[in-house]
Amino acid sequence: MAALWRRGPLGPRGLVAEVRAAHLWGEATVKTLLGRLMRKGAIRSERTDEGLIYRPLLTRADYLDDELQQLLDRLFEGSPERLAEHLSTVRGVRLAEPPDDQPRVTQP
């Protein structure tokens, strides 16, 4: 997915080369991953005049939102506040408060 988000639609050779530049994966492994991503609806392939290309159907932002929500649900009972508390306690991370004239983010 990172290769498609970074480079946009790619043909099979370009996509395999891009992925292999970042990972020590064989071509068969990359193609297996492409098949899984297609079955999950994360990417699609389409025929063009230039040949087959793969394109992401899921934006990086949507992917991050989904993954973060799964993390919150699994480890923090769905609470962003509990995640912030954990980061503050364990990692010393301090989240900045928004200025008084800015709306605060609240859980729907």
C-alpha cells in the first residue's frame, strides 16, 4: 500500500520493484500480497492501453483512522483519552492543549 500511496498507480513490474526496494521480498511474495489486498478491497487492478495497473482504493488517512480505531478498541476500551494518558505516563508524551479560541475534539 505504501508504494501505491507514495507513487500512485503502478504496473506490476513497477510495483514489484518499488516494494522490493523497501523489503527483501521475492516477486511471488509481492504478488501474493497484491492478491490479498485485492480480495480485501484495498486495491484494484485495471487494464489500460499501457497494460495492467494497480491503484489504491483506500487512502492512507482512512487506513490510519481504521488502524487507530482498532488499537483504541483493542487496548484502550475505545477511549482516545486513555491512550493519551498511557502515552503521558509511559512515554512522557505531553499533548498540547488547543488554544482557548479553538474547539476541543470530543468523542462522538
